[in-house]
Amino acid sequence: MLQSYRFLSERRVNIVRAPFSGGQGKGGVEAGPQMLIDAGLPKQIERGGWQVSLPEALNIESLRPPIVEQAVGKMRNVKFVAEAARMVAQACEASAKSGALTLTLGGDHSLGIGTIAGALAARPDTVVLWIDAHADLNTPESTESGNLHGCPLSFLLGLAGTPESLPEPLRWIPAALKAHRLAYIGLRDIDPEERRLIREHGIAAYSMHHIDRDGIGAVVRAALDRINPDRTRPIHLSYDVDALDPVFVSATGTPVRGGLTFREGTFICEAVAETGCLVSMDVVEVNPSLAAVAAQERGDTDNRIAEIELRKTVEIANALVRCALGETLL
């Protein structure tokens, strides 16, 4: 029996390809969306009983400034990130209003500004489940790297400052996400200011400690109970593949040891599917160029090892999507 999705008017997935790397400094992540497609993701989704729409990839590269942007304070690539996120937001809002499920393939996690802004524009009561090793809650003042893939939630929550205090390109971002409608799972690399903001605003945050102590099933239930207690609100699932341990996913930009296992990672998606509330999903930070780097760091110089690592990362990313769309073990 196919899982029902109560907020969708049809069983169709719109795939938004967002090839973008401007929110961080490592090239290659812009190739992630096409890698997932080339590995057969559309056909895999169709086998689950869905129709698939696969329009052309967003032409984000056309937004790149002709000269290298100067940093604004600590922040890098402000205009490029802001305009890319706006393009993504428009695509995601249009997809949501069509009645289909929106699947955005990134690209780095700064795209979360756009995907969540678009989801909330279409359905203002949407809640967000953020699966990540990192909180991505730094502000323009607290970021150490200046990379905006570590800041998207501070803008969406209105914690990055008043619109007037932000650089002009970022002022379009709506502070539409409420802290009580956000939950984290998988955290294990959190900066001091992010920790302070999580505590101050009472954000539901479940680290690997909670998963080790209580088990993934209890953690997912607790997270959903906090942000969607009656299971009556739409859910946006934002999934950074670095939430999984590098043993499973190595072709990603900021891997952190001690992460989710493959089964824990897919269980989250299965549990969200079971609610019937999923309306949109991101899969981000698959970086094909980093598979060889990860292999070399382990002392493996054989190119075949890098190819295996990349294939494993891509297969797992696609498995996350399939599970969120209702695939089960039995």
C-alpha cells in the first residue's frame, strides 16, 4: 500500500536542481545534483509510484558577479548567495503551489534559505526538520569562516539582525520561520554562539549524544512532538549528507566523525514519510570532487577507491530520498 501525503494534490515530485557552491569555499558541490540524477534517482522515484517532473537545472551560474565579491564584514559572496537563494525560493514556491512535492538537490546548504523561504511562502505553517552535523545558525557577526552555508537559519529565524542592518542583497529574506517550528537531529559540531541561540530560543535540538542514549526512534518522535505534535502541519525536511558518519558518506565538504549510521539516517526519512506530512525536501552537500580527497586522507591512492567512495555517497543520498517518499524494508 502506498503511503499517502495529505498536503499534496497529486502524487508528483518536482525536482529542483540547484548547482551552487557559493555558500562555502570548496568547489565541486555544484556537481552534486547531476550526479544524483545520473545515478538514476528519477527512475527510482517513479518505481515508488510517483510521477516525476525534471525541468532544466536552475541557471544559478548566470547570477555570479563578473568580478570576485569583496567580503561584507566577515561574510563572503553575499550577493551571489542572496540571489541564488532567491532564485531557489521562487522555484520552490511555484512547485509547492502546484500541489506537488518539491525535492531540491544541492549544492551547498546556504540554499536552505531559498528552499525554506519558498516552502513558507506557499504554506506558512510549515515546520522544518534540519538533519545536519552542524547547526548552520551562525550570524554575520559570529561566523568565523564567513561561509554563508553555516548561517541560513539565522536569517530565516530573524536572528541575523534587522533587515536594515543587513547588506542590501540579503534584505529580501523573510524572517518567517519560528523557533518552535524548527528541530535539529544529528548535531555534533556546534559553535558557541549557535549553542547560546539554541538555548535562548528553546529550539528543539537533538545531538548524537541523544541518539546514542535514547535511540533514533525516540529522538525522531521527540523532535516531531516538539514541532508538529498533532502531525497536522506540513513538514520540510532539510538533509545535509554530512549528518551521516564519514564511514558512510565521505564525498562531502565538512565531514565530522561520530555521525549517523546508514540505518539511522534512512530511519529519519522513513519516520517522516509515515507522518504523511512531508511537502518538501532538500538533499545537499554531496561533493563529487572530495571523494578522492577523503580516500587520500586515509592513505588510499588507488583511484578505484575514490570512485567507490563517491558511488557510496551518491547511493546513500538517493536512498534518503526514496525513504522519505515512502520506500520501506517490508
